[in-house]
Amino acid sequence: MKLLEDDLSYFNYLEKGFAGEKMFDNLIKEHISIKHIFLNDLLLEHNNTKFQIDSLLFFSNTIHFFEIKNYEGDYYIDNDLWYKSPQKEIKNPLHQLKRSTSLLRGIFQELRINIPIAEHLVFVNPEFHLYNAPMNLPITYPTQLNRLMEKLNNKNNSNINDIHIKLANRILNRHIKEPSFSRLPDYTFDHLEKGITCANCDAFVETYKKTTVTCTYCGFKENITNAVIRSIDEYSLLFPDRKITKNAIQEWCKIASHKTIKRILTSNYNQIGKSISTHYVKQGN
């Protein structure tokens, strides 16, 4: 559906931030070869204050806290204020880093964790540049990411043991699974555009032949059964209170025939009820 400008801006911001965190996660997986514990995407609370943790990297002697930013473009610092060029003031990410580190230390004190925390503000987008930044800030720039990985590998030891695993689990147990401040736009089934979307580029697929859907925008091909099941999963996520019926899924997928929908539902879902009350639930649920 067409989003309001504020909602569109907000979701683009979330999507870009998530992409940056995934990029950093992959760097850790690819480059950190010594023993470690890696936690990410945590929502914690201390002193009635919620805060987010992008990434925590446990070594035996230090826990590294990473605040990940996927900023793009030219930025500059002026009297401790941050701006996106030319003159748009933004929140100082170093203040966010310091605040979160302080709250994290408070949790560590409660849990009697005495391992020191090393804080990092990491910019992952190669198109980012920051002017007027002092050299002593805990910042890693895109061109320094590989050197950061090398330093983490070389300056930490790998004596991870059961104590560290227990400490990490205690942090995980503090994770809040459902953030109270999540924001979604209002939407209804009738107001959403219908159809099967491409698994590669998210464009709506216009037609399919036999057992394959092909995206006319990027050329990606997918088995029709996989595409319909993926669409049903999206339907169930968006509308958890609506039943999976042949008519509903036919309308939701739009291009798939009644025969195809019936075959996929019969083969991959359990039928509940008969006649008008017939609906389906995913096998294993």
C-alpha cells in the first residue's frame, strides 16, 4: 500500500539500519577466527530505561559493544553537534553509545560481571564520510573495518569457557522479546495490493508458466509452490486472526489458479472442517 511520508521515511530508516547490522554480523562470522561468543539485536532494560544493543562480542578478557550505523553521505561535527551536510542536525551517535554503555555496565554490576566493556561506534557504509572528527573518538570508519577485525583477532585471547557461556545466557535472559515501542501503520486486507512478490527484488510477479514464476523486473525464477507458500506465510504474518482458506489465498496470490492453490494447500497444509467452514493450517502447527 502507499505509505504516508513519515511512515515511509521511518521504515526506510529501519530497513537501512538492519542491513548495516547484517553486514557487520557477516564480517564477524567471516573474520573472527578465535573462540568467542557473539550476541546481537538485544533489547534490554535497566533502571526502567529500555535500550538496544546492536552487537556484543565476548572474549575471555573483554566484551566489545558495537553500535552499528549505516549512514550514507557527508557528515560533520561542530562543537559536539553532528550534522548531515549541508546543515541538517542529527542525534549525536556518540551520546547514544555512551548512554547504552552506561546502562549495560549497570546490568553487568547487577549480574556481578566484572569483565571490562570496550565500546565501538562502527560505520559500515562505504559512502560515509565524517569531517572534523577528533582522532581519539571510539569510531571505526568503513575503510578501517578489516583492520578492526584483525585487531580483534590479535589482541584478544580465546579462553572462552563455561563461565563465559553462563554470563552470555544471563544477558540473553534479560532480552525483551516484544518491544513496546514498535510502530506499524494501520492496514487492512482490502486496502493492500494483492499478488505474489518476487523473492529477490520484491516486485509483484505478473504471470507464471506451468510450475515456475518469473519476475519480469529482475528475471528471478521460483517454483510456484514455494512462491505460494511464501505468500501464505506473509498473509498469516500480516493477518494472524484470518483463516487460511482457498478463496482468501486465491485473492491474496492473485495470479495463481484455483487448481494450483487447491493442490498446494492440500499437499502442504492440514484441512480443518468441511464445506463452507473449510480452512487450512500449516503442517506441524
